[in-house]
Amino acid sequence: MLVVTAAVIMTLSSCGENKNKQDAKIGTQQEIEQAKNQMADIADASFSDEMTGKVFHNYQQVRTALVNSDSEEVRTAAGNLAESFSEEREDMKATAMAMAEATDIEKQRELFSGFTEKVEPMLKESISEGTIYKQFCPMAFDGKGGYWISNVDEIRNPYYGEKMLKCGKVVATIEK
């Protein structure tokens, strides 16, 4: 058990060296268990092609920026997302660029919802290992609802951010 504890502390400490905003102080056994559980909650998905892997990674950055209601970060992440696409996916690239150009968070959320509809089949077809989660908020867009794909099963609503952070549910688990 001591070896596991030391490994968790070393892992978290090394992450903290790379990111100044992270603080990796762990003191109690309960805190160590919480840290291990949080790491286990993140889905480790792999995809059959490099482009899809990049798209999924950048999509998660956009989703997180929307959860945080940070329109500038959405613009940056959506720009990176647009750069992930090859030429045969021009429609998805155009939607990602529109998110990158939008300055209004609600417009970005609307575009993200449309983008999710387009990217879901690509992710489903290309997942080669691991698990991702399709999630749904019934209240988004004036009760019409909105879906998103997450790398964790815990609900973090990109359509409402802090207003209704945990509104939603996992409606599908996509795994290989």
C-alpha cells in the first residue's frame, strides 16, 4: 500500500511541476483515495486513426471551456479543433471555425451542439480502445435538449456551466 501511495504522490507531484496552476499536496489517506478515484474516472479512449484522436482531444478542450463559460478559451480550443481535420471533413472544420470566430458564449454553445451531432458517428466508428460517454441535458436550448460527448461519466454541463453544472445524464456508453 505504501508503494501505491508513493506512486500516486509522485505522479501528482510530477504533474504539478508541469502546470503551475496545479497544487499536488496530498496529506491524508482519504485524499490519496480521492485522487486515485478521480484519475480512474477519466476515460482513456484510443482511436483507430490519429486525426480522430486529435479531434477527440480538442473537442474535450472545447467542452471544458464551455463548462467554465470561458468564451475566449472556447475560441482558442475551437481553433485547435478546426486544425485537427483533414480535407475530407470540411463541414466539421467549418463548424469548428465558426465556434472559434464567435465571441458570444451562447452562440458557441449552439455551434457545439451542432458539431456534436456531426462528430459522434466519427468517434463511434473510430474508437479502438477505452470508453467515452454520450451525455444529455434535457433543459438546454429552451427545453429541446442538447447532447455532448465526454471523456468522464460525471456530468459537467457545457450548455449551462456553473448555472446548472450537474444537469444531465449519461445516455450511452461507447466502448471497445
